[in-house]
Amino acid sequence: EHGITPQGIEKEIRAGIMEQKEEIKPAQTQQEYLEEYIKELEFRVDLANRNLQFDQAVKLKEEIKKLKSLPKGKK
């Protein structure tokens, strides 16, 4: 009626995928994960102390001590 012929869209998709692959961060090593977990536990200890939950803080401190005493390669 209006003389318009439908056409498919031609778009380069691969470039976008390649850019996303470059942005992906490498997985954390087990040691890095453990260090991050210990920091989280230390934060929880502080929070427990602020909320006067001293028994919970002691348990968390004991867990931190166990994790820190592990050999570096075995964490």
C-alpha cells in the first residue's frame, strides 16, 4: 500500500559479547575468599559487641582464630 518492504535488522552481535567477556573478573582464589570471609566475621563480632551479645561475639572470635590458624595453602 505505501511501497514499504519489510527488512530484517542486521546488527553485529559478536562485538558486544566480546566486550562483556573482557569485563568478567577472574574467580576469587580460595585464599582471597577466606580473607573476605574473615573480614565479614570480624564485622559481625563488632556488631555483636555493640548489641551486647557477648556470647555470640566470643563464638565468632573462636571461629576466626581457627580459620587464621590454618596453613596458608589449606585455607
